[in-house]
Amino acid sequence: MRYFALLSALALLSCGITKPHSDLTAKADLPDNYAIKSVCYGLAQDIEKAIKVDVDDTTDVRLCAVVQKDGHLGLDLRYQPQSKPLLDPVFAMVTLQDGKGRSSSEMFQMRSSPYSGAFELYLTDGCIVGSFEGCAHGAEKKMQQFLNVLSNREHTSGFDVSLAFVSVKNDHEAQWDLHNPLKRQNYKFEIKDL
């Protein structure tokens, strides 16, 4: 009986000391680059228009637009080539259009995932590497300038992202992957639901 009373007292004390689960996931406890809102789209060479997908979808190209905890926009790209894995560096040519005639284009090198073999890239004008309740590393200036075209996205109904991927063999040789090689179209995404 005495043992039961001691356990009950400890249980009551621990309730006052530990935070409830809802407090543990409060915004203050999360890193600045944590996605508080996101929408993902997928596109493959046999699909004419991008469709909504889950973040872990395995389409050829997956793009997630993210609103981070710090209020900044993030673009999470994943590219899975249909041919054998490439050994050469792969770059993404990313073009943004804000829906009001302003646009921005830039090329960024992608990283190969050791698990899936896909190429990945995360772009943001805010925190790129989060830490507990903050930011360990902010976005580089190149990314900030590139995403500046979307700085007034609150006043637009959406924006468009166009992607092309290139494997660079050397200074004189590159191989482009276009969504429609006959029309030379890039992979295009309309972000409306963010």
C-alpha cells in the first residue's frame, strides 16, 4: 500500500514538471526552417501537368513549396532521372515568375541522395540549416537574391516555377533533360495553394 502511495505521488509530481505534448511541438521549440505549411507537386515525362503529391512521392520530379517557421519561403526539389544514375554533377536551372510579370532565373548544383539516388536541392531566402529554437545557418546571398522576386507573395494569388536539369560533363559538354524534348519545354509548376 505504501509503495502504491509513493508511485501515485511521483506521478502527480511529474505531471507538474513535464511539458504537455502540445507544448513540446509549439512553434517556439522548433527550428526556424521547420515547414509550418507546404504543398507538393509531382511531374513525370509522361504527365502533361503537375499534380499534387505527398512529400515522399517518387515521381521523376517533385517540388514542394514551403512556408518556414521563420516566415520565409522554401522550395524543396527532388529529381530522379529515368536513366542510370549520373556520375557527373547535376544542376537545376530554376526560373520563378511571380504572376505579375517579374521573373528570376538561376542555376544551382544539386546533391545526390545516398539512399534513393535522387538529386535534391533546398532553396530558401531564410534559414537553411535550423537549430533548436533558432537557425544555425542562413541562406547564401545567391539564394536570397534569386527568391527576392517572390518577396511580395502575400499580394499575389500564386507563382510559377520552371525547372530544367543539366548534367555537366566538362566545360564544353552538357546534357539537358527537358520534359518535352520535341517542344523543348521545362518542367513547370503552378503554386496556388500555399
